Amino acid sequence: MLLYNSLSRTKETFRTAELGKVKMYTCGPTVYHFAHIGNLRTYIMEDVLEKHLSASGYDVLRIMNITDVGHLTSDGDTGDDKMLKGAKREHKTVMEIAKFYTDAFFADCAKLNIKTPEIVQPATGCIDDFIQAVSKLLEKGYAYEAGGNVYFDTSKLDQYYRFHDFKEEDLEVGVREGVEGDSNKRNKADFVLWFTKSKFDDQELKWESPWGLGYPGWHIECSCISMKYAGEYLDLHCGGIDNVFPHHTNEIAQSEALLGHAWCPHWFHVLHLNTSSGKMSKSKGEFLTVSLLEEKGYDPMAYRFFCLQSHYRKSLVFTWENLDNAQSAYKKMIAKIRPLLADQSAPDAAQKDALLAPFREAMDNDLNTALAITALYDVFKADASAATKCAAIAEMDKELSLNLLEAAKAADSEQSAEQEIPAEILELVEQRKEARKAKDFAKADALRDQIAALGWEIRETRAGTEITKK
Ligand SMILES: [Zn+2]
């Protein structure tokens, strides 16, 4: 498989340290608020990558952290503790907030068919590992204590900036913003490994450490959690493009300093989801969550389809119109699959492979899901039996996870249930619905009696009106 590597800025043949096994790390969510759909774009694309690697025969070990430790609004020693802010907002304890939003994150993932990684590790469960790593960095001379905090000394590295997609001047602007007011740092790019002194006094979660009561810096958690489960070598590290700097740059700095050798050769980054006014964020404009999409009548699968229609290395613009288009394209696709379901004959294995070849080629070429979906559309036009087409679609959907056959079957059984109810009854049910809406309950009751006289019973349930034969 060819996969773009943010370190080399080229598409490379993806290789792993151990034949047939991928150790894959994903930066997990910060759990003080709901994830917005822009965050979830990254998780959808990482999910497709994991499933494609599995479908290609790899045994994938996937690890994800949950950032539930003091969440600074910036990388520097400034800003509020986001967890505490969330807790104050919602009158809950910090750990209650973390649990609530961790559950909410995985509920959103489930709706989007994002598989839960094999290992999910909350940072608060690894404080001893972080303390050990910071001690080791101090011992090795890569860290120093100043003003009560422990800092990583970036001047001890031959090369600190590792991702060259960004101009060094741009990075320095980011660094400058982060270190504003922190005179303890020896070099502007140095970052905190352990805090005991923070600009906000009411940091809720603190632990004893050799440097005093405090809490770990953000970056150290990913290095330590990765090493805890994957050992000294990682094959693939994933995240959103905004993690490149400073987070991933700092992860590499710490990990290689700790290990004394190269750590992870391949870095996969998903570009932003933008709104028409710029990058989607928690603080700007309408806060777009999976629940909001559902409230507005969208199937979460339509959002997944929307994401898959474009390449992960292109920024994607979200508008309601774009989502409408994706939803209608998704529905049309399901409608095209429905007539194929009836064919119960055995699929032709050779023909199925031929249908799958362009799909695999697209996925093998830097996870080109847009082209892979074109290959899916081509299945409908192909000269093959319906059963063979269904088998090919099922195979593709192991990676796309769009519920294609399930949704087609559900649409089919819904319609056959509808067909059994005579049009006359449906018309009366419709009239009754209108009467209820107009609060004309006398008319609604009369219509119910009329329906009952014709041998049908209607019941109001939470899912809507249920019509059954008496
Ligand atoms: Zn991370």
C-alpha cells in the first residue's frame, strides 16, 4: 500500500517493523466537551485506514489515549483548565465530566460506525508512567527544572522541527504565543513535561511527584501510552493536521530522547473540516455534533459518506447543502442496492474479485476513498449477477462501513410492511394525523373508529404511528 507520510512529505510504500503486524497509535479526544463533526472526520478516516489495513491482511494493534488530565487551552502555562471549565459549567466533578464526555464520544463513534480501538487508555490511569518518563528525561539531560515546573530542553536535540510541511517562521509564531510570559524556559520551543506551578490555582487533578504536587504536560501522555502498549517501536501514528505542531513534534522529541533511537517512521494526518467561515472549532459559530445532525433529520451514515467522498489530505468544506447532497446520494445508492438483494444464487468469485480490483487499487493508493466510491458506483453498471454485485459491495463495505446492505434490507422490509396496508387505511391514518396536528381530537377519534371498523388498529408509539391488523 502507498501511504502519504507527513515526515517525508511523500507517498511511501507502507512497511511495518514486524511482518504482517501494524502497531497504530491514534491521539484520542480531550473529554471536556462533545466532539464536533470536524474532530470526527479525523476518526472516520483513521477508522477506514485501520479497516483497510485489516482487510489487506494486517493484524492491527490500535491504541488510543483519552485526554482526561488538566487540559490547558494552550500549550503554554496559560489559560484555563478546560476540564475545570466544563465542570463549573455543568456543576459536575472533573472526573464526572471526563466519564460523561468519554461515553458521549464513543456513542458518536458508534453512530458513525467507527470501531473502538483495541486499547483505549485514559491518561489519568498512567500517571506513574509519566512520572517515570519525566525522571528519565531529567537523568538523561533532556529536561530541566525551573520555577517549579519540569521542561523539555529542545536545544539538546539535533533536530526539533520534524514536519516540514510548515514554514519554520510559522511554527515560531505558534511557539511564541504559547510561551508568552513563561520566563522559565531556556529556549522558546521548550515545553512543559510536569507542572507544579500553573497560572491558574484551582487546577483540580493533581498528583504527588518528585517535583511536588502537580500534573503532567499534555504531550507526554501519548509518548508513554504508546510505549506502554506498543513497546519501543510504533509503525503508524495518526491524528488531525492541527496535531502536527506542537503536539506530534513534541511527542517525537520526548520519545526519541527517552528511547535513544527513532520511534515512529510513518505519520498520517487528516486535514480540517472547514465551514464557509473557516476552520471548524468548538468556540466558533454553530456547534456541529452528530446529535445535532440527527435532530435535523440526517442519518449519521450520510455524514460518513460525505467524508468518504473526499480525500483525507484535502480540506473539506461543510455546508448543509453539501450534507443534503451527500444524504440524497447515499439514499440513491441504497435504492440501487435494493433490487439486487433478491438474487439468492451463489456469487461468482472471479467476477467479484474483478469488481473489487479498482476499489482495492484506489484504497491502496493513499487511501483514496473518493475513487473507491467511484469503484462502488461502477459495480451497478457491471455485467455480473446481482448476487455477485452484492458480494462485492459487502466486501467494500467492510472498509467503508456505510451499512450499505443493512440499510437496503431495512428499506426493503419497511416498504413491504407498508405495502400490506391498503391505501384506503393509509389515507385515513394521514387524515387522522392532520386532525391531531390541528388539535381536532373529536375528528381524530372519529377517524380512529372508522379505521377500526375496517379491521385496523392504530397506536401512537414513541417511534410514530403503528398500524396493525386487528
Ligand atoms: Zn497525541
